[in-house]
Amino acid sequence: MSKKTIRILIAKPGLDGHDRGVKVVAQLLRDAGMEVIYTGLHQTVDQILKTAIQEDVNVIGLSILSGAHIPITEKLMKGLKTNAMNDILIVVGGNIPKGDIDSLESLGVNGVFPTGSKFEEIVDFIKTNVG
Amino acid sequence: MKNTQQKEKDVVLESGIKVKPVYSPEDVKDIDYSKIIQNPGEYPYTRGIHPYMYRARPWTMRQYSGFATAKETNKRFKYLIEQGQTGLNVAFDLPTQMGLDSDDPQAEGEVGRVGMAVDTLKDMEYAFEGIPIDKISTSLTINSTAAILLAMYIVVAEKQGLSPDKIRGTAQNDILKEYIGRGTWIFPVEPSLRLITDTIEYCSKNIPKYYPVSVCGYHIRESGANPVQEIAYAYLIAKAYIQRVLARGIDANDFIARISFNFDIHGNFFEQIAKFRAARRLWAKIVKDEFNATNPKAMMMKMIAGGGGGGLTIEQPENNIVRGAYYALISALSGTQTMALCSYDEAYTIPSEKAALISLRTMQILIEEMGLCDTADPLGGSYYIEALTDQLENKIENCMKQVEKRGGIVSAISKGEIQREVSKQAYLYEKMIQSGELVKVGVNKYRIEEEERKIKIHEHNPALVKQQIKTLDKIKKTRDNKKVKDSLDKLRDMAKTEENLMPYIIECVRVYTTVGEITKVLKEIFGEFKEPVII
């Protein structure tokens, strides 16, 4: 069984335009050997889902810094269910208060990486958890 | 042996300048005081734009605030004014910044979250209720929809019975930096530049005391740029705006003085101070030599230098109080006109009242206890500071030349080149933090694991969102909708011409046309920006 290259969609949902973090993570994952597709800013959840299907990705990473991470993630998780996209690994990063990590995980998010997360932890998590 | 090695270890600043272990008169022997440095208030203003600096008037203290609805924000404004704050800085929520009304499906979850929601003139009336806007200068942190919010501000002043020449304040209104960092762009580059030019032209003819643009190196630096890039890109952007206004036949002496700057403070203490001194000198030269201005006021670089959020940490947040105090000290030693500090809880949340108050007190302590206002540019003449100022000026100038050689800032931003440059820098910086090469106390050194975080997160109140939408609904039903339609039709027609749009936008807001309705009409004519996604 040959290991396929991991394809990851890095997405900036909503109106928040702070993209320093998302671009750092995109460069990191590309350097770690993954194929990174970055959506650019101001994406709706539907646009993100559409791109994920088109690009046939294994992972979706959301970056949210405005504080609206719960409602946005909720919407994405619903959309994944509707589209029967069950085997995609979902990670969320950004300005996420500790207290919200559990809530995100209970929505079905696989990994939460708040600002300041270690590079190795992000890379290892994705590599280990992509089936 | 080990000791010698340590002494010889290179110290290199973020801007790439190597720091010597000792500086002496030898390092400044070619810097002619009467030509290159000069007294405060004298060209090229290295030491400050005013002969007496803070002795004559301390810097303006202007904390960024605004959340939920205009009524809530009005309460915070009044509190800050009571506590001695001397200027206001309005934060708008993302839908307002992106030209969406509170009831737009795309605004869901974002209404009133990172600033106050504005749909119509009514909201701006509420925000400034009981605040005489000729008495306090107000800064509007708004960019792609700045023309609309400025129009509202003008009408609010009118309703307070003030003539336009009484209006003081600043609109951020710097769209080019939005494409580099912060990202609240709507229209393509060219029509966005037209709107900026319209506002500058309108203000120079009608609201002489207003600063229609605050060019922001701040967000460029916060997005990852080093201190040299921060100033260089901001100056290139300012030059792009100026060239467009000049092309309309307006005299350089009549408007350049009303363009101000917003810069960032975090990083090396001395490098920051030298950066501002160098920037002031370079701007004076650019305005004099490239734009042939003769009005000294146009040559004076006026700025808000703020303690940047990028320097603050989530870890051990109380350390941010200390960082904020040093940033304020840097700002004071740099000769800023206005100061703002990110508050210690700002890496998490919209500042609590307590955190905002500590920031304000930090500045007041510097002004009233520590003697920072006693004499102008107290570090002037330091061998190190003067040498560093000189080196930074050269670096900034070179960085500007490189971009100009490649076809200029507007094309570099349109193609995403500057964005790529800045995010590359952000990645390098982050790698250095992760490896420990660059120390961030409490983050990659002296870390306390399992730390309890006692910061209270600003509660987003969904009831206030409902109230905002209800108010909007009511206004839409009670306003004169015929007038609204006429105002929008007129704006649409004029947007197709080269006419200045400000008077038509003012007519729209006056009849309670919404931010979303105006933006939609402009989108029809201007189209939308397509982001060059380059990593």
C-alpha cells in the first residue's frame, strides 16, 4: 500500500480577513510535503464544500479569528453530512478560547489548533489521522 | 574563551541591521546635524514635527473601541472620555466593513462582534449622541466602505448644528493595505482608488480639518512585514494616493498635510524608535523633492504609533501590561502625535473596560508622572539612535526603490506580490519563534504549562443582534423609500462617470439608505476584487 500525498483544503470562512496565520500554516504544510489548496478570503461554507469536492481533499482546515468559530463550524459540519463527506478530516485553527475546544470537538471537529500551536503538532496530527 | 565568543556573536535586527557592541562619535561623524537631523520643528523633522513637542501639547490618547450596537458603543465612548481619553477610535463590525447590512445572510454570526454595527445614519446618530463632535477628534476605522461612513459622520455633524469646517478627525480609508493585510476589500483596485481619491478631494475642498486617509503600515507589519517593509510599503501606498489626487489638479500644498499615518510598535526597542525618526525624515524629503511641496505642514509626517497586537501573547496575559507600557514608552520617545495601545486581554477578546482603562492609565502615567513630555526627542544625539536612524532610512528608501523598479505598488498588490513577500516574512518569523531563535517570554521561554487563564471573554450578546435587525427593519419601513430609490439611481449613474461620488453618497445616507444598499449599487458598476491567491 503506497502512501498517497495528503491533499488539504485550507479555508478562510466568513468575513474575517486576518490571513497571516492561515498563510503561515499553508506554507508549513506545503513544506511538510502536503498538497495545499488555499481558498482565499471571504468564503461561504457552501463555497468551501464545493471546492473540497472538486479538489477531492482528505483534510479541510478552517481558520477563524473573529470569534464566530462555533456558528461557522456548525454550518460546515451540517454541510459535510448532507453531502455524505464522512471521511474528511476536519481541523480548526485561529483565535479559539480554550473553553470552546470541547464545543468544537463535540460538533465533530477532529483537531483544534489555537494560535501559537506547535508546528510539529499540527503536521503530526494531520499525518497520523488521515486514513 | 566562552565570554569572548558571546561578545562576538552577531546581533542582527529584524530589518537586517547588525548592531555593534559599542557606538561612538565615529559612527555619527558623517551625520551633519544642521542638514540631516535638525531641531524639532525644523525640516527634515528627524526630531519631531513641533519645536516643543509634548511640552506644548501631549500626544492624543485614542483607544480603539466599539462593539455590539451603536447605543452600547456610545456608553463605552462616554466612559472613556470621562476617564480622560482625548480622542475616539471607532471599531466597526465586519459586515459594516464589508458593506453588508445586519440582516444580510452573509453577515450571520458577525453582527456587532468585532465592532459596532452600522446599517444607516441612525446608528451613527446613536453612537455620537451627547458627544459634541467638534470637541473631540474621532477616528473611523473603516476602509472599503469609508466613503459611506464618512458621509454619515458629515451628516451627524450637520445635525449637531456644526458647519463642515468644525469637523475634526480621521478616516482610516486606506484600501491598498487591506489587500495586503486585514482583508476587508470589496471592489477591484482601480475603483477602490477612485473612492479614496474622491474622499481626499472632497475633504480638501469642504472639510479642511479632516484627515481623510490614515495610511497603515500597522496592518502590513501585523501581517508579517519587517519594520523596513512596514514603512516602505506604507509610503509607496501614500504616494499612490497622492499621485491620483495630484492628477485631479489639486495642489500638493493643499492636501498632503491631511494625509496621516498609522504605524506599529513591537519588536526591538531601539529599532522601533529609530524607525520612526527615519520615517519622519524620509517623508519630509519625499514630499519636498518628489511632490515639490513648499508648505512645511505637508512635509511633516503625522502619525498614530500604537502598541501592536502582534507583540502581545496569549500566554501569561499579564505580561502584556508590561509590554504595553514599553510600547507606549517607545511611542513617546518616537515623537508620535497620537497613541493607542492594544490592551492586555486583546490577544483573546475585545478589551474589557478594566483592560482598556489600564492602557489609558499607562499613557497618562508617562505624561504626568515620568517626565516624557518635558523635552523634545530626548534620545536625539545618541550615537546608537542616530546611526540606526540613518541606516534604517537607507534601508526603507532601497526597499521602496525595488518595488518602484518592478512596476510600482499598485501593480505589485494587484498581482499579489507584496502579499506573498509579507506572508513569507511571517512564516520565517514564526519558524524563528518555534525554534526558539527569537525569544518570546512566556511563549518559547519561561513558559508555564497548564496555566489557568483568568481572562474574561467578551460576551457576544445575540439579543443585541436581534435588536439591531429590528431597528433596521423599522427604518426601512418608515423612511421615504422613493427618496432612497432616487438617491441610489443617481449614485449608480454618477458611478459610471468620473464625477466625485461623495456628494451623492451623502445624499444617500441622508435619506437613510443603508450601507448594504449603497455598496450593492457600487458593486454593480465597479465589480468585485478577485484575490490573487498565492502562497
